[in-house]
Amino acid sequence: MYAGAPRTYLAELRGLVDGGADAAAVVRGVIAALLDDAGVTVPAAVIAGAAVVPRPPDELRTPWLLGQVHETLLEPAARRRAGAHYTPVEIARGLVAFAREGHAVTAPRVCDPAAGGGAFLLAAAESLAADGLRPVDVVRRHCFGGDIDPLAAVVARASLAMWAGTWPDELDVNLTVSDALASSTDDDAAFDLVVGNPPFQNQLGRTTARSRDEAARLRARFGDAATGYVDTAALFLLRGLELVRSGGRVALVQPHSTLVARDARGVRAAVAEQSAMRGVWFTTERVFAAGVRVWAPVLERDGDRDRQVERRVDATFTPAPTSAQPQADDWASLVVDLAGVPTPHLRTDGVVGDLATATAGFRDQFYGLVGAVRDDEAGADPRLLTSGLIDVLGTTWGRVDARFAKSRYRHPRVALDGLAPDVGAWVRAQLRPKLVLATQTKVVEVAVDEVGDLVPSTPVIAVHAPVEQLWALAAAIGSPPVSALARQASFGAALSADAVKLSARQVLGLPLPADHAAWADATVLARIVPGTPGPARRRALEAYGAAACRAYGVEPGDLLPWWLGRIGHSGAGAE
Ligand SMILES: C[S@@+](CC[C@H](N)C(=O)[O-])C[C@H]1O[C@@H](n2cnc3c(N)ncnc32)[C@H](O)[C@@H]1O
């Protein structure tokens, strides 16, 4: 970011504050030193009481330094509360450039409603100057915004003044101390571009959760969109859309939660009503010091909803293939492939529910089995099957310990005569040929219970179908394309959880393959997997996986490495 290492200088300033100097006075001191050097006359009030500070090294003497100084000297608790983690230069520049791409407005009036040290306004100013506008005109007529923190507002003005080489009076009017979520609507529809990095305030965090009063105020202001645990950053999207005129754009950095969180649904729906998604910037890198993973939409108020969405990834803003506009509030679909989840196009013919039924046990059934489970290698009682004992196309019963109700068993069986009548009836009803499916795994794990002696322990899902169809169904459900689909569905529920999670109802909705001949091949190969130990098992999985991809019309090369990689080399291997 800087030619030199700012850390040493920033640490020196931090040392002054730790030694008793007032942080605001130090910030004002740096403003005085930098702007004096740049020949800019600073309003007297800004440098009143400024501390004497060491002169910044030459390579750090840019307008970008001021925001960093302010951030460094913020008291940590106040910083967390305010969500004040300022934006790296390359992200601010990249997002401004992306947000302006193809925009009909050539010289936009730009607003950052939570401007902090002014990183985004600086990036916008640079971008407008590159288009030929005079810097002084840029800061007088094109840069607007505010911050709830009075010192941040001063720093943002000083950064722009240093950049322009002058401090015009308009700066003090255009950049104000204000609460963007409470502010009056004087500014509504006044801007062409709202850009920035609003505060992230996770409502599950102790320091960042809203007070009751604040929550009530935001509900009154934003209605249903402000209910529950929605992050404050998401509400800024709605404020941004109020601030731009029709055709104007909003590009605000967001935490990943805005894409998928249930509590952000109201915001997503309101955004979809008022605007089209013009672009998406996404990264799984940690580009902020705070470590929160971020993304940003580029919204166009009243924009064209038929257009493809432009996409960029990582701090480099590298172009990625376009995506369709999201359906309703399903924003996860905008980034699922960028997060490394494959999204193959499947050729399908019907769904599992056409051939089968599926059930998952309930808590009562789980507790009904407690006390009736015995470790018994060669007994006649039915075998208990936990989720952990299911592997790809088989089970590890008898070779790996099962954990059930806080105990471990190598050969868990259910003593039928020890069960309450209702649980006994339920267990007996399970004792027929079926498929058993694990939940919360890296890939879909399904096994065939041909004999019908397995008792699925909650939350294992049992899939019932005519016995002669069980292997074909297992070959479809266990296939790499179905794992990719299931991963996509789970991704929407929680971006960070790296698991496949299916309900019994979702299992019935899984598609069956269109190529019946390839499906028959995959079924034959699937049967080989469970009996194959050691390194040969990997080859058996590969052969089955490739055939199953073909059955769905998917090129194995696109999917098989992902699927095999998620299976890994661990585990005992199924039999
Ligand atoms: C993440 S910082 C981002 C700053 C700036 N966009 C940047 O990238 O340099 C968020 C800023 O929002 C300010 N802030 C927090 N709540 C605010 C509110 N309700 N209205 C306006 N600003 C707010 C904080 O003081 C902080 O400066």
C-alpha cells in the first residue's frame, strides 16, 4: 500500500498516546504537519490544540496516511463499537472503478455516508481527476458524506484537502458529522453514486449489538428489514438506495452474512424491489485487518433486471464470468461458484421422490434407544447405525467406534426387548431394505442396507424404495453431481459452514440422471466401492464417480477432483 513501512511511524504515534498524549491532538498534529508541508491553509479550528508530532517519512506523505493514523489511534473498544476498520487503498480504488464501469453519469456526485478517514472519497476523487476534472472542483462539487465520529469527519476533509492542494469552504459543508441511519431525508436522491465501507455491527457480538432504543429506532425507520440480527452494514444498503437518484448506483462493502443470513432477508427483498444488481465483488481473502470476510454489490436504482451481473474477485478485482440476476432474495447464487463450490449443469430425469420415500427419526426415537444399545459383535439384534458410521456407499459398522449418547461402541446393537412399545414399533418398521443417508458431511454419504437390519439413529435419514432399485438410487444420490447440488443448497444457509446438509424433504427433491445407460454403469461400479479396501478403493471411487458424472451429462474432469478431494484419504473405508 505504501512505498515505505507505515508501521514504524504509526507505532511511534501510538507510543505518544500510550505516554499520555491526547489521541485527537496527535491526529490534528499529523494533519497540521502534512498539510502545512503541502502548502494547504488549514482552518484554525482543525489544528487548535494540535500536538507536536514527529514528521512522517517522505514516502508516507500522502493523503491516505491520515485515515490510517486516525484508525491506529482509536481506542480499541470504541473502534469495535463503531465498526471502524478502514479500507485498504487498493480495495477503495477497485470498488470505485468497478462501480463506475458503464455508468451513464460521467461526473457523478459521490457520497460516502460513513466516510471514516475518507478512503472511498479519495479513490473517487482520483478517479474523477483521471477523467479530466480539476481537483479543486472535484472536492467542491463531487465529494459528499459524513461520519458519526467528529474526528473522522475532520480527517476525511483534511485528506481531500491535501489531495486537492486546497481546503475550500464547501468541504466543511459537504462532509458533515452525522448519523447516516438517523439523518433527515434532505439528501434523498441527491447523488449519482454512494460508495463506501459502512460499519459492520454483528448483532450477536456483545460490543456491537444495538441497544433496545437503537433497535426500535431502526425498526421505525426501515420497517421489517431492520428486524432480528441483521448487521447494521446491510441497513446502509437501504440508506444508500435512498440517497441516490433513479439510475444512481450504490456500492457498499458488506460482510458475507448479508449474502446468506436469514435476518438479512428483509434487506435483500427491499433491495431487489428498488434496484437491479449491476455487479458483485467477492473475495474469500481476509482483506481487512479485522479479519471479517467481505463482498460488495453494485446496485443500480431502478436498473435493468434482465442484465447479467458483472463479477470481480479478490483484491485485484479480477473479472469472473457474469451471473444471472439473483432470484428473489437468493444472493448466495451470485457467488457460490466464486467460493469454490462447483455449479455443473446437470441433465436430469425426474427426482428421488418419484421412486422413494424418506424419513428422519425424531428426538423421541433417539432418546427411546438410550439404554437399549449394547456392544455385541455376533448377536442377532439389529445393528445401530449412527451418522458417523456412514461412508461413501457403505458403512464402517464393526470397524470404527460409534458414538451414541456419550458412549462408544464398536458393535452397537439395539436390544429389542428393552424398548418401550412405541419405540419398539418404530424400530421394527425400520427393519427392511433401505438406503441410509448421513447428514452434515463433506459429500453426500449414502449406504445400502440390503438385509434390512440397520436401525438409523437420529439424524440419519432412511430412504425406502423397492429393493431392486436401491443400488441405482444410491448410485444417483451418492454421485459427485448430487454432492455439488447439495453443497450449493447448504451454502445458501451458511457461507462459512463447509458441509453438505440435507433434510428428508430435500433428499426427495434430488434429481435423477437423464442418461439411463450411464446410470446403469454407475450402479454396477457403485456396488464395487464398499467391498474394496486400501488404495484400490480410491480407484473404485474414481471409476464410479466418473460414470455417475456422465449419467448426469457432466464432464468428470470438472467435478471429480472436487468430489474426491472432499472425500480425502481419511476414514476406514466402507464395506
Ligand atoms: C468501516 S469504517 C469505514 C470507513 C470508510 N468507509 C473507509 O473505508 O475508510 C466505518 C465508519 O462508519 C462510522 N459510523 C459508524 N456508525 C455510523 C453511522 N450510524 N453513521 C455514520 N457513520 C457511522 C464509523 O465512525 C467509521 O468511521
